[in-house]
Amino acid sequence: MNHRILVYTAIFVLSLLSLSFTFNPGYKDKYEKVRQRMVRNQIVARGIKDQKVIQAMLNVQRHLFVPANNERMAYEDRPLPIGEGQTISQPYIVALMTETLNLNADMKVLEIGTGSGYQAAILAEIVKEVYSIEIIESLTLRAKKVLTHLNYKNIELKTGDGYKGWKENAPFDAIIVTCAPANIPEPLKEQLKEGGKMIIPLGGSIAQELVLLEKVNGELVKKVVQSVRFVPMVRDDGKRY
């Protein structure tokens, strides 16, 4: 084998290794210290106390869930675009919504709005089963690719209308909604287990409230958490709910 062939072979092997490192959770994580700083300054400093949530935020490599051109901004204190007019939520909001549900290891959770798959990964670090629905197929496929390469076994994804929930796997111990309808979807009320909690942004395109709902004797008890701004919950035809 001549020198030129050896060089091309070496380049090819190195390129394959670099591709595998993109999704291999065992590779040297160049953002580990940045992620620790994010959790310390953006999460813990703002009052998040649940150690399960804090550890999940430390474990999940957020930069793997954003487009490559936004990788360096993955741990900044803001949402980021992920394509198709959608965003990955601000880290603090992800932590806040997760903590508010008071999750434990035996729970089954429904997520409406998979997006990048980051929130699903955070949930999967804490609970037994995660079911996540995304209406945009390209986002579902991208999230599935990342989550599969990261070896999450307790997440099931599907493309569909999140307003309708996932009846086949109901009831759920908790529901987290990451897109904003004007009103609480009736199917989600029905699919929430008695004693379960739902966290959901409600309102129009400008003013929204993040609301915690708890099912007590078949009725939802409402508590406003804070003002937020999420992408709208939409139908298959693109019109918002």
C-alpha cells in the first residue's frame, strides 16, 4: 500500500470516529464544565431544589439536541431555534416545569411537543416511561435519532396531534405540554390519572401563563406558576388550537 493510500485510509477512519463521537455518550464531553456552570447559575441559583432534576440537567448533553450552528450557544440562558419554526426551551424553564410535576422513578409521563427531544431526555433520566408526541414528522425523526444514539430505552415517540394525547397508553401519572393551546385539551384531562399533575402553558401568541393542574376527585385544580411564551399548539392544517 503506498503512502497516499495510507493517508486517505487514516483520514477516512478518523472521520468515522468523529461521526460516532457526535452521539456517543461515552466520549470526552467538551461542554461538561459549561453545563455545570449552566446548572449552577441558571438552575440552582434560581431556586430549583429537586436533586433528581438537577442531576438530570447535569447528565443530559444539551448541545447534542440543537443544530450544529447553535451548538456553542446550547448552554446559554435562552431558547434556541431547532428548525421548522420551533425552539428548544430555555434551560431554566425545562427544569422548572420538570420540578413542578414532582416526579419519581415509578411514573409514566406524557409529553406533548417533542421538539428536539431534550425535555424527553430530562424526563427519561427521572421516570420509568416517557411517551412523547410531535406533530412535525421531521422533528420526530431527528429526536428519535439523537435519543437512540444516546441509548435511551424508556422513551417512545410518535408523530401525531398532541391535542388528542396518547389514549392507548393512558392514564398518565403526569403530563407536560411544551406548546401553548388557548384552553386545556379535553383528551389530556381524561388521560391524566387521578392525583396526577399536568404542567401546560395557556394563552394566545403574546400573553401566556404556565399553569399547574392537579386532578382531584376527577376535577382539575389550577395553580398559575408564572408568565411564559411558548410556540402555539397547532393542528395538522397548521391552525392553532
